Amino acid sequence: MFGGGMVGGGGLFGRPPGGPMGGLTHSSDLSDDIVFGKVYDQKVVSRLVVYLNKYEFSAVLASVSMVISTLTTLFMPFLFIDAINIVQTSDASTLDPIIRFLLHNYNVQGNSHILTLIFVVFVVDGLIAWGSQYIQQYTMANIGYGIIRTLRRQMFDNLQKLSLGFYDRNEVGRIMSRILNDVGSLENLLSNGLLLVFADLITLVGIVIILLGLNIKLALITMAVIPILVVVMIVWQKYSKIAFLKVRIAISIVNASLQENISGTRVIQSLSREDVNFQRFDNMNEDNFDANVSATRMSGGLQPIVELLMGLAIAIVIIYGGSQAIAGKLLLGSLVGFVLYTQRFLDPIRDLSIWYTELQRAMAGGQRIFEVVDAKIEVVDAPDAIELPTIKGEINYDHVSFEYIKDREVLHDINLHIKPGETIAFVGTTDAGKSTIVALVDRSYEVSKGSVTIDGYDVRKVTQESLRKQIGVVLQEPFLFSGTIRENIIYGREYATEEMMIEAAKAVGAHDFIMRLEKGYDTVLQERGSNLSQGQRQLISFARAVLSDPKILVLDEATANIDTQTEVIIQQALKRLLKGRTSLVIAHRLSTIHDANCVVVMENGKIVEMGNHQELIEKKGTYYHLYTMSYACTDEKLTRPEKHEAT
Amino acid sequence: MTSRAIASGKRIFEVLDTESAVKEKPNAMVLSNVKGDIQFNDVNFSYESTKPGKPPVNILENIKFEAKSGEMVALLGATGSGKTTLVNLVPRFYDVTAGSIKIDDIDIRDVTLASLRRQIGIVQQDSFLFTGTIRDNTSYGVIADEEDIINAARTAHLHDFIITLSDGYDTWVGERGVTLSGGQKQRLAIARTLLIDPRIRILDDSTSSVDTETEFLIQQALRELMKGRTTFVIAQRLQTVKDAQQIFILDKGRIVEQGTHIQLLQDSKIYREIYELQLCAQEEALGVEVKK
């Protein structure tokens, strides 16, 4: 957009990370995609809790069902213990308290009846477990995706309101990465992760209590493997994190290389670089292969170790517990229960170690998301901003200075008075400040010093909406949206009638070519209007401007690149477009410069000359120099056809 | 899972099995040290018909001309008239469908692609940068001395800009590096071509996104370097093309007018129209000035 003015001025380069005016933080790796934060970041969590407040009921429901489903699942092996114990001993006192309570209450007696009761309890317990699990997942998804939706909405909303300065400092790619990757990593955590972590913790604690309750001595001996297991997990997690990070980086390098080589095919072929590039790609591909294999070795290596430890624990249970059972000190059911619960240790420990990494990513993601949500809007309406009444279009720059980055002024002390209906052509080299000066009118940027007034109203003292409604902006590369030509022309002026739209298209000479298209105004534009020529795209953006009929028009003329036939149409269209409006034109066409009421020549952020074309030529200053260099021939005198015929 | 894998497999093999339409002959020879005489002999070109049963439409028809070594050939015409396609045939990005193209009387289909393309330097409409340093991008495709790289950058009027960057020639550009403006990218592509110094040069609208002052400087540099090089120029600006030994105006894939600037001013209505639109006004303005 208007950032073009600073390219080459040094503004885009070498800016410090974060920037003095609210840039996004950079991650250390080049890709900016993969970041880890703390496992628990108070700031991020407290921000997220605010969003949870909206879902109070759902959150309580989810938590309750999570607890229920965890407890009911934990209870299941108990029923096996009960069944075996009752068969072995026929002694109801070996049963667990819940079954005992039911026996007592319903007065059930006899092994077969007791077994039937245990079966019924098992079915009921199972149903409750599944039911509560379903409710938990469903409500959690509701909350998680709901929060994600809110976050995306807030990011989008804020990104639209941010002034152009923000976009000068942050590349589109990095902003996109925030919206895609960071939201993704948070999504995972919010939609199911958070509760699962608690469920895992409850399960672990539950198992420990149950084992201790069954037999303290055996429990302590069995759990001797847990510390080893935890240490193994932590060590593994540390290395596997690195391994999987390498996998992600490797594949993103491969993809980037593919993308670059496919889009650069023409250059590569013309420079005969195929072999070198193939070799390079092959190396990257090999790195990716290696990374994947070693990551798999890593995860594959864990399984046997864990299995071994679990086997060890179970072996202890069988040897020690078995001898106890033989000695009659331990019931058979409890022995089986020990085996069942010991096996259940594994899952929560593994889950927790995975969630450890996920939490880190989510915290980092959350932090970066809030950076975007919080990015300060530099240009805001003043609290006492008034509606700008319908204007005549008089513009005044009063001692205006502007800097993108502190102490690096791009515009110095600009004084310029423009009467209603005048066309001002701005001329100068690429980094002279032309784009910046016109961008101050609709407050795309805020002046650093001085003021810009329209009809005597300081642009900072009126609402942005009322200001921008009266200013039309036509950019060098018109931005067309995917949709029909009709939608593109009436964009932002949806109340326009069919007649108004056609009239606007006719005014700029776009009607004829549109009607020649098979579907006329209903022709669907491809991505950014790539199925139209550049000239046609411009005409559509002109029509859009004419339809909105602004009193002030800011126009960044496209450079060349348009074929002659279209050029004629565009020159005529421009005349119609500029008529009756105060127009600020970054001019590249000589015809535009000729027709302008005043040509403003800029150099290094200053106005160096002002006047109409003729005056400036006669002055033989900067304009004359620019002009002769750009348009006239230096090495030979041009021969005009009439003269040629005459000689 | 399985059905998806089978479908993906099919699509992968489609990519693997796609044959390049441009193929080297088994006994292709190496093209070296060309003078740069280029001949187009009744060249036709059409893209393969995408709709079965519908005959392919000729994008280029009966293109016939000869460019002598060291000449500049300029191509003018509306969007879609076939200018870019025409120059794309020289490095064999596409093969002619009828007729032939010869460099120094050798049919370009008889030589290896690598040796052919090594003789040709292209500066495209959309300059493409690779992820890497400015140095890498300038020397892309050749091994070059620091001095040569700097000289090429100087000639392309990029050196002064490069040294303002904190990492100079080691600044990263491309996808995730520093963003260069359109003009800077183009000048980098020009520097690349200068460094390779091929006998045949193709400039595709190469100055369109450069501001007028830079354009002027680049043109001067190019003019200096066009000596002894055969150059194709596609441009919309007459300013760029009027020095050409031959100017072709293309319309719907045919050369409709040809000649030098002065000949065309006399004989060609189209050319005069373009001229009046672009240059005449400027000369008049200057003329007024000159009279005074």
C-alpha cells in the first residue's frame, strides 16, 4: 500500500526486533513457526481465564463430567477384584464398600446373586463412564473452539483497524503465521488438552490410593518402578522434543525449497541451474529422511523400555504378591487388581509427558496471539471526535513532519494549501515521500508534527469513519476481491442501484469491455482479478471510486505496463475521475502532470518546487532535470514525423 | 486410509510420469561461443489443446525475421499479442509447433538445453529472488569473484543501495528475508544477467516497475552492454525501444508492422498513435522550452 514510499529509504531494513512502535516479536529460528514457552505462563493463563468466564456453566459441566468419567473408569477393575474375591472366599466382607452398601441395601445374598449385582453395577458404571466422557468432550469442544473463534475474531478485527505503520513493520507472512500456527497450537490445548491433563492427574493419584488401600507393602514395592519410569519419560521427552522439532523444521525446509523451485522454474531453466538445485533439494530431502528416522527411533526406543519397566512391576506383583497369596495373606482378586492397575499407570504418565510439550507450545502460541490482539492501534478517534460534515475539499498541510521510526523523518516541514477541486500532481523519485504525504490525508498515518486540515477541520479531531467516507483512494495495484465485477464496483457502496453502477462504469469507459465479457457484470473475478488485464483492473477500481463519489481523491497512478489502447481509455477515464474533486495524484503520466493545477516536486521528504508544468520547465530546476531524464531523449534528437516529412 | 493412499499414489505418479514437452535429442551437441545471429523461419506456435476435439489456437503465426549479432530487436503489442511467447521460444521454454529457430544457423533443437540456455540471459517481468544472500542471488548460476559481483551490481545501479544494508551483500532476501521493492528486484536480476554476460539477452518489460530516474540509469547501462550482444526487448515504452535496429509490432500472434523507429513513424499508423500518446507531448513541451 502506501509503504512504497519508504522502500530504499532504509526504513524497512535493520529495524530492531519488536520495533519502537509495536512490532511483533521474532522467534529465534528463521521460520518463526516453531516456538516453545513456559509450561505455565501466568499472563497467558489469566488472559484465557477471562474467556472461560463466558462459559461458566459449560466449564463446570465439563469438569464435573470429567471427574465422573475418570472415577467411574478407575472403578471398573475393582469389580473384577470383587468378582474374583467373592468366588474365592464367598465372603462378602472382601468386597469393596460400594458393592457392600448395595448388598446391604437390597439384601442380596448368595454368590450367584452377588455376581449378578456386580455385573449390573459394571454395566451401569460403564454407561456412566461413556456418557460422562461424551458430555465432557462435547462441552470442552464447545468451549475450546468457542474461545478460538473469539480469538480469531478479535485478531481479525484488530488487524483491520491497525494503521498501515503496523504493516510496514510486520511482514504479512509472520502475521499469517500467528493466525494459523499459533491459534492451532492453542486450539489443541483448549479443545481437549486442558481437562485431559487433570483427568490424567486424578487417575494417577487414584491408582496410587487404590493400590495402597489394597495392600500397602505390595503397593510400595510395585511403585518402586514409578520413579524410574518418570525419569525415563522426562529424559525421553527432552530428546524427543528436539527430534520432533527437527522433523518439523526439516519438512518445512523441504516444502519451502519445493515452492521456491517450482515458482522459479523459468529462472532456473534459463540459468541451467537444474543440477545444482537438484543436488541441494536432494540434500534437504535426505535431512528430512534422517530427521524422521531418528525421531521414529526415539519414539520406538521408548516403548520397549516402558514395557520392560511395566513388565518388571508386574513381575514383582506376581512373585511377591503370588507368594503372599499362597501364604493366604493376599486375596487372589487383589492380586489381579494389582496387575490391572499397574498396567494403567502407563497411559497417564505418557500423556502427561506429551502434554508437557503441548503446554509449552500453547503458552508460547497464546502469548503471540495476545500480541496481535493487543497490538496498539496507533490511529484512534479522539474521545471528543466529531463527525466530519460534508466537505468542499479544501486541504491544508501546516508545517507537517512525519517519521515511521523515531528520529528518522520521512517528511520535513511540509506546507501545502490545496483549494477545493484542484488536482495536485506529486512528482519525485521513489523515496521522495510522495506516497507518505498523500497517506496523511485519510490518516493512514498520523503526522508527527504539524497538522493536516480538511475544510479547516483537523483530521485528528474528526471520526475516522466520517473522514474516510469522503476520501477515495485508488492504489497503483488495485485490490480486487474474489467475487463478481458488480460486487467489486459497488464494494463499500452496497446501496447503489444497477443504474448508478452502470453509469459509474460508463463514466470511466469500463462499461464496453465489461459488456464484451461473456457474463458481463456477473463475471466472477479470479484471485485478485487475474483474469482481467492490468488496465481493466484499474478501470474497475476507477469505477468503484466514481461510484463512491468522494470529494477528495487520492490516486497512486500505475507506472507504464499498460498497452496503448488501454492507455487511451485510462487517460480519458482519469479526466472524468478527477473532475470536480480535490485530487492528490502520485503522477507518472505526463498527461496527468500536464492537466494538473499544480505540480509538487518532492525530494528527500521536502517540497522543492511547485507550479504548473510550464512554469517548472522554464525554471530549469529539479523538475526540469527529472523531466528531461525521464521523457526526453538524451543521445539523439527525436525526429518528429511532420518534420521528417518536411525534410 | 487405504483409499486415500491409493488416490494420493496415483497423483504422485502422475507428476513423476509427466514428460517434459521440450526434449533433448539423443545426439544433441553442445552450443558454444555463438556469435548471436538469430533466425526465425516461419515459426508457428500453439499450446496443446486442453479441450479434446477443439483444434489448438495459434499463439504465434508465420513469424519470420533475422536478427544479426549485436542487434536490438524490440517487440511491441497489446497484452496477449504473443510478445512473451515469442521470446520464450528462444531458450526453448516451449518448442515451436512449425518452422524453426536457428542461432548461428544451428537449429536450437539440435543442441543441448543447458548449452543453449547458457548463451541466453533473461530479465523477466516479475523478477524472482531465491532465498539466500544478495551475493548468492547475483551470482546464481555462475561462480564469480567478489569484484565481478560488485561491478555487475554497480552497473545495474544497485551497489549504492546494497551497501546501505547492514549486512551488505550478505543480506538475506527472498521468501523470508528482506523485502526488496520491484525496482530493486529487477535491478538485481539485471545484475545477474550482466554477471553471466551472455551473447543473447532477453529483457521482458524489464524497466516497467523502476522509477523514471532509475530507468534512465539502467537504460544507459544496458545500452553500453548491448554492444556485441543480440538483445530482445519487450516494452510498452517507446523510449525504451526507439533505438532498436528492428521494431516489430505484434497483433494476435502476427508481426503486423516492422521497421526502425523512423520508418515506422512514417509508415505505421499504429506506431504513430503510440508515439503521439507517449513521446510527442513530451517533445512538444521540450520544444517550447528549446525555442525559448
